Amino acid sequence: MQRMLYDATTLIPVLENYYARHFSFKYIYFLGDAGFDASDNYAYLVKYRNLIPIIPLNLRHQSNLPKPDFNSLGIPTCPNDPNLDMKFDGVTREKGRSDRIKYLCPKSKKCKVNDRTAYHLACDNPCTTSTCGRVVQISVNSDCRLNTALPRNTQQCQDLYKVRTVCERAIAQLKSCMNIKSTQLIALIIFYKSGKFSNVRAIKTLIA
């Protein structure tokens, strides 16, 4: 899980650095594993790099709770009663994640108990065991994630994704050949021969 979180939050700065060095390179697709399944990544790839993302959905992000529907305005509705719109409850902002619009169960009410926020749920058939009722968080970039230019269930998408495994093996062989993980001396020698001393420890920068 920690590795997936790292992949999700580091893709954009890594690609920004890559394109700054290789600004003339042009691509059509971005192939990545489920660790890159984050709404901000999709928005960046589609809107800013004009790339078609080939990334499987990370099933760990999926909930077993019944899925809410959406009304004509894009507001989620109660999973048990689509005629009840969920209530807007602000925007969730967390470091390293995209902003998310928070919606609260329509039968849940906020109240104050000992100067602290609490919830009162008045539902005879709740769809969750949470005391505050169902909460739905929708990323501001969710459309780019779910509605990809190349649908995930197409044969072309599946064939392209297989190419990623070939790239992974090639990268692994390169790392093994150069012994990047354990040999810092090689990095020092390469930097010395190239005359690049500003980032002596950044061997990844050199081979990018």
C-alpha cells in the first residue's frame, strides 16, 4: 500500500522533470500499473500532456458498500432511495491527494456535543454501519479517471497494457546490470567522468 501511495503522488513531478529534459519527445499512451491510479494523475496526463492513460483501476480503492446514483446535476443520491439527494458537506483537502467534494447522507444531521461536531442519523435502513451515515467523496478529477479515452475493457487497451510488463523487465535488467541499488561507487565514477558534480547522489537524474 505504501508503494502505491508513493507511485500515485510522485508521477507528476517525475514526468515534469522528464519532459523538461526531453521536451521534443512525443507520445500517445502512458502505461502504468494500478499504483498510478489516482485522479490527479489522470487529469495531468489527459489535460496537460495530451496522453491516453492505460492504467488499471486499483481495487483497493473500491468500497463494498452499495454505489450511489447521480442526479442530473451530478449530485450523488441515496443508494436506497434515488429520490433523496445527498447533502454537500464541504471540500476535503489533504496533502498529496486531489481535492474531494464531500457529500453526506440526506438523513444525517450535524450537531454539537460538548463543543465537538457529532452526527445524528435518522434512518431505518442505513446502508452503512457508520454513525454519521453514508459519506461519499468525489474527486474533482474523477471524470478523467473513470471515463478514459480508451476504455479499459477494449482489446486494444489490454494489448497495450501488456507492453508495460516488457518495459518493467527491461528496466529491471538495466538496474541489475548497473547494480544501481547497492553500488554508489559506480555512480560516483560516472559523475566524475561526465563532469556533472551538482547532484552526485542522483544517479536516476543522470540516466533519465
